[in-house]
Amino acid sequence: MVTLKDIARECGFSFSTVSKALQGSPEISAETIKIVQNKAKEMGYHPNIAARTLRTNKTYDIGIIFVDKTGSGLQHQYFAKIISGLQTVTQAKGYDVTFIGPTNDKNYDYFRHINGRNFDGVAILSADFSRKDIQTLVESEIPTVTLDYNYGEENLSVFSDNKKGMTELTEYVISKGHKKIAMIHGENTSVTQQRKSIFLETLKKHNISIPDSYFAEGLYHDPITSAEATNILLSLPEPPTCIFFPDDYSALGGMRELNSRKLVLGKDISIVGYDGIMLTSMMLPPLTTYEQDGEAIGKKMAEMLIHKIEKTKQTEKNQVMISGRLLRGGTVADIN
């Protein structure tokens, strides 16, 4: 069995340096970390988790809470990117990740389960943040980091810049001459409320007002409810010229409805999505959307959480905003 002493002897480094390098310690240079980790891989080194747990009083296991109403799980490309980024950092630091709990069981107690499992920390990607057990978890001594929700200045949170995203999307659609702009939004969450508010503020800045009938509710990542909402909007006496969808995958349902009506996308009707998933970038024409940087979001969540777990100094604020970029695509017609 390969030990740290074996790796130290092969690399010519001290035992302490090798131990810290395998943990990705900031005390060790990136070059040394690379040398040690490559040598450990080459020699087939596997850490003794049980011994490390006894030595450090940590389980080296981070829990992930991801509650998705549509049951799409890791098929949701945006969250898949976040989890990929998170795992990149956790694995480099010697941590495992474990998904926690059922999807929609209201009687399930996240805090009790997590407290009993002795996770070192928890990343909350998607959940009903108003749940008492989730609130208790965040207020407990267990380190947590939340996505797109902030419980207070002391809690760690990472946000996708929805203000920048919705502002740029709306400004772009308006620049193409559109004033009859409708929005199909996801379920009533803090993200939904924020996006609707920014959408309306941007319209107001351009003296554009829209009727209440131009808002329709669907579910995030659900083409079926988006197709139904699209049908309702297009059946209005004065239908919109452009429709915002809650995310790119939901936009696929809208496209199906447009096709059934023989409407040419980007000519007879315009649409925009949100997320920037690969699937819709390969369409003809590519979907106009806002690409969220899921990989960067996941990495930042992991970095902040591990800093908290290991009680290392953190120079950044407890709340961090990650920006994305507008993808203009070809699904918004110029009607100027």
C-alpha cells in the first residue's frame, strides 16, 4: 500500500509538504501541488479516509441539497454545470460530495438528517428556502453555502447575476423594435420575483407598458407547461411579438407550439431563453439567451464552503455575484 512517506521519498519533498500538497493547501505552490498530485496518481495512492477522519475530526464529505420539482436531476444542464464546478474543487481538496434527501417530501427534516450524518458542510443549490428545517440548518453551526438566496450577511451565498442577465436580454429585445413583449416565468421563487421586477423596470425605462395577460406561469425546466402558456399568449386578441421563457429547456416547449402554428422562429415570432445550454446553441437558428456561468458558480460555492469548514482566512465577502453573457442567437426578429 502506497503511503505519504513513499510519495515524499519519490518527490524529494518533506512528509508535511506532500500532505499539504495533496489537500491543495494555499501554503504550497501550484507547481509543487501538481508534482505531488501527479506522482500520487502515478503510484496509485489512495488516502485512508477512516484514519484521516480520526486524525482531523472531519468526515471530508459535503452534502448537496438539490430539490427539483420537475424531477430532471442532473439532466438539468445548468445545475449539472454547477455540480461539475463544485466537484472539481471538492475533489482537488480531498472532499467527497453526497446528495441529500428526497425531492419533495414535506415531512423530511433536512437538519436532523444532516446533523446525524456529520457532514462537514452543505451546499444548498435548490430548495424551498422558507422551510423551517432548511432555515435551522443555515442558522446552525454546520457550514452552509446557498445559491441565489441570502439569509443574512453572515451566511455564505453565491448569486448568478440575474439583474445583468434580464437587463441585457430585455434591452436587446427592445433594441430590435419589440414593444409587445410577454414573459412566461417559473414558479414563485426569489429568482422569479427578481427577474420579473427587472424585466418590468427595463420596460418602464423605455416607456413600454404591457397588459397583465402578457405574464404566464409555468415551471422551470418544463417544456409542457411552457407550451401550454405559449398557446395562451398566442391566442390573445393582440398576441406578443416576443416571448421570454423561464429557461432554455422550457423554450423547447414553446418552439413546438410555434411549429404547430407554422410560425417561423426569428421572423413571424421572436423568443428568448435563459441559461445558455449547449442544446439550444446548436439549433437553427440558435436561441437568443443569457448564458449563466454555472461552472464558475459551482467552483466559487465549493471554495467558500471549504474555507468556512477549514476556518481559513477569506478575503472575499460572504455574498458573491457571478456574471454571465448575452448570446444573441437568431430568434429575435428586427422589426424596427
